[in-house]
Amino acid sequence: MTLNASRRAFLQRASALSMAGAAAPFALNLAAMGEAAASTATDYKALVCVFLYGGNDYANTLVNYDQPGYDFYSAARGTLAYARTALGGTALAPAVALPDGRQYALAPELLPLKTYFNDGRMASLLNVGTLKGPTSKADFLAGKNLPPKLFSHNDQQSVWQSSAAEGATSGWGGLMGDVFEAGNGNATFTCVNVSGNAVFLSGNSAVQYQVSPGGAAQLNALKNPLFGSRACSEALYSMVTASRTHLFEAEHTRVMTRSISAGDELRAKLLSPVFDPPFNTDNGLAAQLQMVARMIASADQLQAKRQVFFVSMGGFDTHDGLQDTHPGLLSAVAEALSTFQEALADLKVEQQVTTFTASDFGRTLVCNNDGSDHGWGNMHFVLGGAVKGQRFYGAAPSLVKDGDDDVGQGRLLPSTSVDQMAATLGKWFGLSDSELLTVLPNLGAWDAGKRNLGFV
């Protein structure tokens, strides 16, 4: 199965390149060189996407802390604003100061992450959002070059993950997996989803492998004797893995065979390290990240060189009750991320794993009674030993009501695109400039010198 998966990935890529006309032999040689490089790579790297479903509230996550900035935030946010005295313990001191004396503080509930920022293992990305290209407020008002179905949950989740509206069939995590899956001992473990299903991990050839926080799921009838008979279980196995000629039946057989085979391999090779501190498995996000840590610990056994993981947490659609619900959500995120980083340090792979947050969109700065509405630009974090941390990347939004960075009610017009963020991660992961332009279709809208943000 491993050889077939790698061979299939290579042949699919070669088939696509065969349309390059006279340049095909040269292109095919480059593809073969890429395959060889991936298959002989001696290092390991992983990307971990932490998706916060619902649209995380940026203003109460990374809070304006300098006095003029805080005054602007407090006046706009009203009763939803943190007291400035509550932010002193999480005020951030970057290695490179922001212009105009701008300062930020983490929400108090994110205190466990301050250590990573101070140690240079975490950076904050300012005002990131879905963009098709550099966009001004005049462009927005004219409806020019905007991402599809702006402010829609489902569509913006999809655009964030795939650069296309809901219905997209591939995402940039999966497309990165396409490049590297043939270099993994078992291509099935290239793109791993611990939270269900997401277009982010779907590639042209890479297929996301879904596991639960407890590990690989197994058919009950194969796990336990069917009708109390092992012979019945064996008969069922033969039935679901038998060769078929009908197109749909053959595909079903292929998927079932791959699932059973991969599950057997993962159960046999998955390690169970003792993590200190332990993961709080009552925290759903922490439980997912514990499985990611176990799979990373098992990378040698699984012969994995490059992996992309996806975990998620819901509840961030805070139209109301923001003060009641958002602090608890952030506490869970901070606990999960800090425990995960400590686990990576214990495994001595912190330099090889980069974790980043993502969300549908940001929210409005102006409150809607006791909540906030759908927005656009957002603040995000990236963590890992390879991160050039204790810094802010991107442009801080101006503190002017209805100014150039405000498209209404404190909705931020993004200054940094998801594609730029993804390209920076992809470059660290090992993709070439040409591969990045294929994986990220909007990236070419930015000048070459602005595609890499430099945070890793």
C-alpha cells in the first residue's frame, strides 16, 4: 500500500506535467528530482493548524494597551472592554517596538502564552484576513477584487482554508501535502485531521486521514467477532476489500482497504509518551493536540517526513454573551497550546513543528449589546522553536473610527493576506517559490518581496 500510494502520487503529478508540451521532459525531470528529494529527506517537519470556528473576537484577544490605543478600544467597545488594570500582567514587550509607541496585551486568559512570546517562540500576526490581492478601502467600497461572500461563516471558513468559497475541493494544507506525500513511508499519514473533516487538508492526490483524539477508529465487526464468530468477521473483511469492476464499488473498496490498512498500522505503531504536564483531555482542543503529539512522537515508526495536521474548536460566534463565553474559550486555547508546546519540547521536536491559529474572520470592534458581529481582519498567533518570535508581523490597524483600515463598525480591512501567511509557512515547510504559486492561487497578486512575512 505504501509503495502504491507513493507511485500513484508521482504518476498523477507526471500526468499533469505531460501537458507542458515541449517543456515536458524538463518539467518531468524536475518533478522526479522533487520526488527523490522528498523520499530521501532526513529531517522531519510538521504544520499544525488550530482553527477557531465561529470567528474569534480580535479586540478581546490581542488588546490595545498603550494609553491612546486603550482609550480608543475602550470607547468603541464599551462594556465589553477589559479594564486596563487587568492587562498589566499580559502586556507584551516585543524585541522590535511597533511604530508610534503602539503596545498590545494578551487577554488575561491567555497568560500561559506570554512565556512563549517572551522566549521568542511565539509571534503575533496583525490584521490577517482573506484577500484576493492588495485591497484599499476604496476597492472595498467599489466591491472590487473582494473575496467571495465576505462575512459568511461557511464561505469564509472555506476561503481561509482553500482560497475559494464553500464547495471548494482542495485546500492549501492538502496541496502542500501533495508535494511531499510521496516522500513519506505511508502517504496516508501526510495530512491528518483530528477534528472531523476540513477542506484545508484535501489535496489533488493527498487525502486527509481522520483520527479521533483516542486514535484510529475501527469497524466494530472487525474489532470484535461479528455475531460472536471470528469467521464472520473474516468474511466481512473479504467482502469489503474484494476487487470490483464497477467504478463506485471499486472506489469504495479502495477507501475501505486504505482505511483498514492505515488503522492497523497506526494502532501498531502509535506511541503513548508520558507528557509532563499531562494534557487535560476534558479540554477538547487539548485532547486533539495530544493525539497530534503522539503521532509526531511516532513519526519515525510511521516513516513520516512531512505532515500537516488540523485541529479545531468551536463556539467563537459571539454575537451575545461575549463576556461570559469568550474568556473561557481563550482559557481552553491557552491551556491546550501551552501543553502542546511543552510536549514538543519534551519530544525534542519543538524546532520541527510550527503551530498557527486560524478562524473564519475577526469581529466588529463596536459591540452589539453584549456581543460582536461578523468582521474581516483578525489577529493570529504562530508558535514553535523555528518561529522568530517576540515580534509582531504585519501592519497594526490605524486607530481612527471609519478610517482607512475600518470598513464599518471596527471591521478591519486586512493588511496581510492569508496567502502571505501560508506562503511563509510553506517556504519553511520546504516548498519552492513556483510550488507556492500553485498551492496559493492568489499569491501572485503580491510582489515577490512581500510574499514571505519572515516569521519563520
